[in-house]
Amino acid sequence: MTERTPLLHYRLSTSVNESEPRAPPAGQALVQHPGPAGRKSALQGQPKKLSIFFGVVIPTLLSMFSVVVFLRIGFMVGHSGLYQAIAMLLVAYFIICMTVLSVCAISTNGALDAGGAYYMISRALGPEFGGSIGIMFFLANVCGCALFVLGLVEAIVATFGVPEAGSLATSPYQVLPSGYWWSLLYGTGVALLCLLVCLVGAHIYAKATFVIFLVVMFVLGTVFVSFFAVGPRTIVLPSSAAFNPTANGTGPSFPTTANFTGFKLDTLLGNLYADYTVDYTTNTVMTFATVFAVMFNGCTGIMAGSNMSGDLQNPSYSIPRGTITAVIFTFIIYNLLSILVACSCDRVLLQRDYSFLRDINMWNPFVTVGVYSSTLSAAMSNLIGASRILYALARDDLFGKVLSPAKKTSHSGNPWVSVLLSWFLVQLVLFSGKLNTIASIVTIFFLLVYAAVDLACLALEWASAPNFRPTFRYFTWHTCALGIVGCAIMMFLINAIYASASIAFMLLLLLLIHYLSPTSSWGYISQALIFHQVRKYLLMLDVRKDHVKFWRPQVLLMVSNPRSSVGLIKFINDIKKSGLYVLGHVQLGDLNTLPSDPLQSQYDSWLSLVDHLNIKSFVNLTLADSVRHGVQHLLFISGLGGMRPNILVLGFYDDCLPKDKLIDPSLSTAQSTDPSDCLQEPDPQPPLFLFSSLRGSSDRQDCGEFGDGKVLGPREYVAIIADAIKMLKNVVLARYFDGFDRARVLSPPSSSSAVYVDVWPVNLLRPDSCSYVDTCSLFLLQLACILNMVRAWRRATLRLFLCVEEGRSVRGSEEKLGQLLKELRIKAQVYSVPWDQQVALHWQRQGECGKKPPPPPQSPDNNTTTDEEEKQRVDEHEEENDDDYVNSFPSNATRISDNYLSAVNKLILDSARPAPAVRFLYLPRPPADTRRYTSYLDQLELLTRDLGPTLLIHGVTPVITTDL
């Protein structure tokens, strides 16, 4: 069986032919039906789709018209005047058009599915943003449906309802009882009618809206004709508008009648400028902002066609053309009506009677039918839009099993459960009776969705992704930004409190979905934006402008098997100080003999390890014929631009048997300094992260922190160190970190127990060169200080050990070192450690070889020497070693006795009471003679035996400065 490729899911509007067979929607099988019978059954199984006109143009037109076109045109012109009314329309439609351009761009960039705006936002900005906006869009449609239902009920009651006590009936048709519960009953009936239409399916909805569209267009035509056909007349104003309610009956009364003058220049001149006054329905003084907010409610229906994306024949083709057509048509109608109203109706009529279009119509019931029809269609549009958004949310599993019932559909593909749930919520909202306060929130929710669509398009444009190439090209990032700014201004202009609350609600939903951690394969625009910005800033990071003041560690840690390296990986994560951290691994092999790259399948396990350990690092794997060549590859190619590793960290090469710590996240086993403990057989454990099992006890290796089995010998291991130093990389050898438990070390059982970090900044293999201020010693101090700056290690105390001989000036050395630490802003405790006995062992071995330099003269009364004697002895020693660099491993390395190294090892252990968490020791250069590599490694092993977690560090670059 062949698997369908993603290309089959991707179609562009320019490549779709109406006569060609189309790929089925997501979730339906791709089945071939041979012969006419098969094709017939396939067509019967497929739900019929809607065209541009029925699926986009009509729903968008009716949603944008609603009741504004009949009941709020006069309100807008009456208060703001014709000039400001046209300005409001221009501003509102400018904001709307910016969003429409973004919708067109996203919808023509590939195939659309059910969900409309939610689908666009979630696939562009990811599940968190898409899910939160989707819920808000769903609630906005639910509340919008309830708003239109209640508006229709109020219009019905106003026309056919029995008047209140004390009021006279003005029509013989006022027979319906009125009151809260009666209004709720009428609203429930209207909502059930909408439910019935939406349950049958999108096609009956399209047919119903088409009938309503014809009715609304006919009524609108009669309105236009009435301006020309009806002569001037006097209209009686509503009783609620005939007096000034704020004057308590004592102030001046407003006129009880107003005039429809027909087309007159005087009438036009009287309606050109603004005249904001009291709104007789709310008893508040109108302003530009309040009138603009009311008028803008008639422009928030542009997503009605997008919400039907799952029911359209070709969403990528239909949504742009249908939405733009509807927007242009409504803009023309609103402007024509504003001009006709301003030319023919006096100001009092416009301000005191919002239903004047009914009074000036050639037959009054026409406008009433138009109001009912447009309101009913808007209610149905919101209900079916809410159900489609809920269905899309449920299908994406963003909220787990909470919305899983909403996935169910009928045989024709209608999500009937989502329709029922949406209707139930509408019914709950209807119990509030009045939704004047919620109306503003609904508009703000819609504006927030529009801003999110603009943001999605802006992000796609800024990311410069090669696959973002919509066929609709009439947009730029400027239009997206203008749309976002316009929507934000409108939100706060309508109601700043509601706007702030809606944004807070969206952020709360975003955090909720983020912590639910839904898995998706949609792609994340954040990753594309991060890539775009990182590339730009990496190009700006010029290595020629590096300065020692801003040096930071950038670490390449070589890991053989992460199972035994958990402690070291976590520790190096602390010492990186916001620098680059790369986990490197070498796999032996030859690509010429392999069918494919074996490393590609391993990256997921390594990245899962990074997530599991909660560290901030990259992963770099390489395939090489030897470990040495693999490390060279990584040192050469790791990093980009100015972000390249400057420190190579290797596990130590010894006989310690590694322990599997990856399956023991607590690392509760106390580390042991007894070498015999290293040889204990680890308990068999099931594999984790698909990493290979650890080596056996017969393999001499480095506690699993570097290399792989027996593939690495001691000479090759030391050669790697030498290679790194040749590349001017600082080198760190880590020993006894296989059992390092960071949590236990930093959380001692007693709160009064201190944590210590010991630093020995002297080349212990060169007791004849006791320099504390060379590059390597300062590098040790810098790394120790960086560790101490990490929040978890701030309570640790740095202890600096100063090795002195009795013939030296102890006080002078301590003062000199203390002054250096003060200049370097390093806080540490300095301890002087006499090591005459150890040095004596060293000179004894040198004397046996005939190369013992004269020891310093000692006085029985004191342990100091004169300045002249000290200078003479140092000069003679320096002349003997003119060819030796202070950091280099000397030619007499082979003459360092094991007794001396054991004595120094015991000195380090005895001088540190209590035992430190970590020790920093000086790592000398490897010998130039490669034949001495094995003895060099043996000396390092003897020097650090049983010391606990220890770092042997060799620095080659200056990292400390005293300048500002």
C-alpha cells in the first residue's frame, strides 16, 4: 500500500480546476471507485460544497448589514454629520480592509479546512495562540447570536407586543404579551428556528440565507426608491424622544414632530457638521467615540464567509473574492445611504427617531420585514460559525477530552453535536434578557480575532519562509501592522476596561493551552521568526571585535554515553555562564560502507535527553574513522560565526566502571571515593532514550564520559588534548563526575554545612615553577569564579590554596595573591599550604638523575632567605630552564617519582577539611614527545586519585582583565 504524501494535501487556488477531481477533506479516506457506479457512490458520500456567492458573499453581506443599515444610519449622520460620518466609514473600512487583505493572503497560501479564522491563526501562530483566539472567537459568535436573537425579539415586541399599562395601542396588531419570561420564550423560539436550520446542514442554511438575502435586497431597494418616490412629510416622533428626560420635566422639551424634506440644499447644509447630543434610548451624551463604536458593529461580519471554509468548494479561491466583494458592496451602500439621508431628513428626525426609514418608506412594513430578516440571518450566521469553530477546536484536540464529543458529524459531514452545544450556550446567554453590556465585549472579541489574523500574516511575512507564497499579493507587512494598530485602537476606543479584560482572558487561555502541551505537526511560526532573527544577529556578531572583558565560556563537552555522564552534563551546564554549550558525540564508522547516515535517527534521543535534564545546550554528532578525528571535526565545525566552542571538556581516562545514572533522576546514591566502588557491577536496567548499554568492567576507559568501549587508547586520548591546545582551545578533564549529584551537593543535610570549591592554581607537576599569575592559573580562577556566580552555587565558598616552601616569604606571597584577587573582584579564602616534604621528594629524584639544582639555604632560626640569596637561586634555576615554557610539560616529566605524586595527592586530600564539592587543578601541557603520553596520563591519574569530583584545567587564552 502506498502512503499519500503531504503534497496531496496541498493545493493552491491557481492550480485547481472546477472539472478536476479534488482531494477529500482531512479525515476521509482516499478510495478509488472503478466505473460509473463507483463514481456515483463516491459523489453520494461526499457532502455538497458551497460556491462563492452562497458560501461567502451572502453570509458576509448579511452579517455586515444586520440591523445597522436600517436602524443606525440616521443615528450616525444625525449626531456626527455627513463629513464625520463619511470619515468614520473610511476609517472603519480602512481597518477592515487591512484585515481582509491578511485573510486573503493566508487563505491563498494553501488548502483551508473548517474553522475559518481559527484555522488560519492556529496553523500560522501555533496551537497556543490559535486555541486561545479560537475560544474567544467561538464565544464572540455565541454571544453575537444571542444578541441578534434578543434584538429580533425586541423588534417583534415593539411591533406586535401589548403596550405597557398607561400606554395606548398604536396598532391593531399589538396582541403579543410582553414581559421578561415572554421575551425569553420568544427568544427561545427564534433560537430553535436557527438550530433547526443549522442542524439540517450548510445547504439549507445557504438556501435560507439566500431567501433572506433576496428579501433584504428588495427592502433595501425600496428604501432607495422611497427617497425619490415619497414626497415631503411630517413624522411624529416616538414618545420617549419627545421630551428631555434629564430635565425632570422642567427643562425645555424637544419637538414632537420632524420633517422629511426630500432633496433640499438647506437640509444638506444643516447635516454636514457634527451636533452631538443626548441619545434618547440611553440618556447619555454621544461623542465621536461612542457613535463610531455603534457604527463599527456593522463592520464586524467580515469573517462570516471564512467561518464556512469547511463547507466551501474551494476556500482558497472563494474567501478572498467573496469577502472583498461583500466589503466593497456594503461600503458603497453605507455611503449612499448616508448621503441620501443627509440630503432629505432634517437633524431632529435623525437624532430623535432611529426607525425613520420605516416612516418614509413607500410601505412601512417593508422595513420591518427587512429588520427581522437581516437580524435572523445574522443570528443563524453566528450560530453556524460558532459550531464550525467548536468543531475545528475539538478535532485539533487542544483541550483534551473536554471537547471530544464535538467531533461527531452526520453522514453529510454536518457537526451536529457542535451545533447543539453552541445552541445550548446561546440559550444560556438568552437568560440575561438584556445584553447591552455584553455587546461591547462581543465587538472587542471580534476585533481581537482580526488583530490576531493580521499578526499571523505579519509573522509569516517577517519570517520570510520560502513556502509562504500566497497567490493574493496585494498586501505587505505595512498593511498587517496597520490592521493590528487599527484594531487595538478601536478596542480601547470602544471600552478600555473590556479591552484590557479580553486581552487578559486571551493570555490566560494561552497559558492554559501551553501547559496542556498539545502536540501538533502544524509548524510553529515562532521557530521561523527565531531562525530569521538569530541568523541576522549571528552575522552581526563579529569575531574581530571580541574583547577579553566580554569573554564567556563556550563549551564543547564530549560524551560517549549519556547514561554515565548525567552528573557531568549538569555540572558543565552550570559553568557555561550564558555561553554556548554543545554536547558532542563521535560514532565510529565509514559513510562509504553504510546505506545511510546513522546519526540522523539519534538526534531525537539526544534532544530528549536535553529536555529531560533541563539544560540549555545544543547537540552535535559526527561520524569518523577514529575518536581523535571525530573530535577534530567537532572542534573545527561546531558553532557559527562568533559562537564557537573555546573550551573542550573530556571525561578522564581511567579504569572506573561507569554507572547508569540516566534512569535514576534523583541520583541519590552517594558518590564514593573508593576505587573499588568503581568496579562494582551495575544492576541491569531497561534501556532508556535508545542509548546503548554501558561497557563492561574489562574495558579501560573514562567512566563513560568520553570515547566508546576499547576504541580509544591512552596515547590517542592525550593526542586529543594536544590537538585542542594546538587549536588554541582551553582543555578541561573531568574526573569522578559519574556519581556527581548536584542536588545533594548543593543541599547538604545540615543548613549550617558549607559548600566549598577548592582551587589549586599551581602546576603540581612542576614544583620548581610556582607561578600563580600565568594564563593557566588565571583561567582556573575565572572558571571557579563563574561557578560561584551561578545562583545555585552562590552559597559555595572559594578556597584558594597557596603552596609555599619554608625558604619563601609566606606573608609576601599571601599579600601578593590577595591583592591580585582584589583587583580581579574575586572573593576567596586564601590558605597557605607548606609542601617542603613533597618538594624534597621531587628534588631527591632529580638528584638521583644528577640534575638537582642547589636547594635554598635555610636558617635554623627562621624560615626566610635574604633577597640576594633568593634572587641568585631563582636566576640560576631560570638559566637552567631557559628553553622551557612555564605551561609546558617539562622534559624531566619522566623523572617525577610516583612517591612525589602520591605525596602531593595526600597533601590535597589532607589540606581540604571539610571535603569540597569540586576541585580545580592545574593541567600541564602534554609532552612534546608522543612516546611519553602514557606516562603523562599515568601521572595525572596518580595525582587525582580518590580526590572526588575534580577538574584538570589548562587555559591558553587570556580571560581576565582589571580594566573597565
